[in-house]
Amino acid sequence: MHQLTLAEIARGLADKKFSSEELTKVLLARIAQLDPQLNSFISLTEDLALKQAKAADARRANGESGALLGAPIAHKDLFCTQGIRTSCGSKMLDNFKAPYDATVVAKLAAAGAVTLGKTNMDEFAMGSANESSYYGAVKNPWNLEHVPGGSSGGSAAAVAARLLPAATGTDTGGSIRQPAALTNLTGLKPTYGRVSRWGMIAYASSLDQGGPMARTAEDCAILLQGMAGFDPNDSTSIDEPVPDYSASLNGSLQGLRIGVPKEYFSAGLDPRIAELIHNSIKELEKLGAVIKEISLPNMQHAIPAYYVIAPAEASSNLSRFDGVRFGYRCENPVNLIDLYKRSRGEGFGPEVQRRIMVGAYALSAGYYDAYYLKAQKIRRLIKNDFMVAFNEVDIILGPTTPNPAWKLGAKNSDPVAAYLEDVYTITANLAGLPGLSMPAGFVDGLPVGVQLLAPYFQEGRLLNVAHQYQLNTDWHTRTPTGF
Ligand code: GLN
């Protein structure tokens, strides 16, 4: 039963082959048995899951239907869940029980999804390896000595190991697409403003976006349907109708114009990944797509711009964790300054502290123009590059990451080496564009992802291309040994 996709689960539940309660029990037992190897969950919510599963079964018995009704999922542990710990992977919030549900959590619960637990993540979503979590590193089910990617590494590892069919993630600079690529999943970062950020603990507010992680594009369509939509509680949410994503899957790719940026294949890309990306291009050509070389000339400036803007926003967002209002508070403070200093010094891990310092520095008087303002100008140039490219092509295609999953600990002493892994993903966040990663093959037994980018609100087009590709390839069906 654990091999079923969301789409297959929906059919099985509709045909009464099994109940949501039965399925939920199977998956909870599987998590108990296998997750100690992976560490993909921070909290399990067995009681809630069984209650939600029974309620979903009752709704189906009353004639209700719906692709998510009774479907088991998990949430990255930065989506607030009422009465349940929402840690953000940090000691700072280890004792924090959210007083309300995030919009995404509430919408999925209303659609009948069953929450099995909260997944592990890099602390405050800062990282690309899931090694900065206060709850320990997550292991990649494809090779337990390697990282699963980050920051949504727990969601990725759990879904890849068939502990559950799908999970939510968030993507500020690649945290849905990169772990999806490194664990052989399909992951979608929607257009900025498509999915509500209300109740999603903020890292960099102008870049953060929640989205689905699953094995197939078909399942991402189902999960995104439950997540997307206007939310008056989020001032950056966009009031744009949500199309039927599942209905968009079956369009023909005949004549689809795919742009391949020449900058994507420069030094730094593992040549074995380049070869797999070229194979995926050939596959899409067979399906009728037309390939065109394009240029994104400002791409080289993306990493420095992102690593100014994201820390700047983080330093501001994380100022609320001060030991006073909620979260960790140090023992026996002698005065207010001591309380702030020690609560933050003891509550935040090293990567979070590094970013707060970088961000505060970049925003400080005298440096603001040189760093923050400059980075914002680069951001606009990067967006303009995409606008020019999308005048000529319908989709942009390239690798999701320059390398496959690295060994645990391999980049710990050199944060910049880890930052460079984000080179292909962060431009979509800087421009606010939707992007998807899907399985494209293996290097040394480790999965490789191909990334697709589309114009604003064209999530349906991304899902369509990925689904057609998946009907003609079987990379996404491969299961890691031992799971
Ligand atoms: N790796 C990037 C960072 O560390 C992206 C993280 C994310 O998307 N949350 O900032």
C-alpha cells in the first residue's frame, strides 16, 4: 500500500479497496519502523491522523469525494499547526505550539487530507542539506551517507522512502526543487503569491513560497490544488483564479518552445548531469517540443544578490524571536539586554546567527546602498532577463543542481560551497517565477533532477510538461533499496 501515489490512493478510496484509516495505520507503522534510519520527522501526529482518517472515511461514506479526501500527507515543520509543536527546525521554537493553523494547513485539512506529522528541515529553512536542523541531519534514502538536500529535506526523504505519498515544502531559494532533485521526487515552487504564506514561519518574505513535493507531477497537481488560492490574511497573496491543475496534465507538447540557457552548462556543472539533462531534452523533442538556445546574461550575479537579500530579510524577520514573546528563553537573565543576547545566542544555531549578522550588516546605514540596494537592482535585471526569454519560449529547461547529493558533513566547513549549489534554483525566487524539478536519471546511484521554469501563474504548463515526460520515462518510479 505504501507504494501508492496520491492519484492511486484517491481511486482506491473511491473504489472502497481500503479505507483511509487502514492506509494511515500502515503508513504510521512504516514510519515507526523505517524513520529511525532517516530522521525525516520532527513530530508525529498519530492521534490527529487517525481522527482525520476516520472523519474522511465518514465523509466518503456520506457520498463526498475529492482527490485529497483521506490522503495522508505531512507538513514541513514551519507551517503552523494549532496546538502542535511548530519548531522550524530550531531550538528557539522547540517549545512552541502554534495557536492557529497556517492557511495551507487549514485548506488541506478542509479538503480531507490526513496529517501524519511535521517533517524535519534546516533551521529556519536556511540550508541546502538539512544539516542545520536542531533535530539532527536527515539521511538520503538513496544512500544513507548522503544528504537529502534542504531545506525541505525531511519532506523529501520521507516521500522518497515511501513513508507517505506527498508532503508540503517551502522554497525560498530552491528548498522544494533541490531536495526533490536529490531524492528523485517531483517538486513545484509556485509563482510568488499563488500559495498563502499566512502561518508559514517567515525566512525571507519576498522569496518564500510553499508548494507540493510528491513522486509524480500528477500528484503535485493534486496537492497544489489543495494549497493554492487567494488569502486575504496574506497581503502578498494574489487574487487570481486557481485553474484545474489535474485537467492541465494532458495537453500535447507539439510545438512547445523550450529555451535552454547557455549559461546553465558552464563550468561547475557535473558533466554527467549535463548528459542526463541533454537526454531529457531529447525525450521532450520526441514529444514534439522545439528547442531553442537562450541566454540569461545576469545569472552569474544571482547567488551574491540572493545571499544579501535573503539574510537581510531574515535578520528583520527573526528579530521577533527575542526570548520575551514566545520560544526559547535563557535561564536567569540579569537584565533585558542579557535576556535578548543569551536567548538568541543559545536559541539560534550557527548558520542562522551567521545569516542574521550578514543581513544586519547589509542593511546597516552606510552599507545599505552598497549591498542591499545593489542586490535589489540585480534582482530586477534577473527578472528582466526572464521576461525577454519568455517572449521567445514557453518553458526554460536546465539542471536543478550542479551536483548530485553530497556526503553528510562534506560542505559543513565551507558555507559558500553549499551556497553555490543553489545556482540554478534561486533565480526563480528572485523573479517570483514558478519552477518544477523532476527526476531525470542517476549518477553513481544518486538521483538527478531537471528543472523547468515557466511564466507567472503557468504552474499548469509545468505540470503538463512534467506529466507528459513521466508518461514516457520511468525515472520517477524508481524506489530506493531498503525502502
Ligand atoms: N539553500 C538556500 C538557502 O539556504 C535556499 C533555502 C530555501 O529555499 N529555504 O537560503
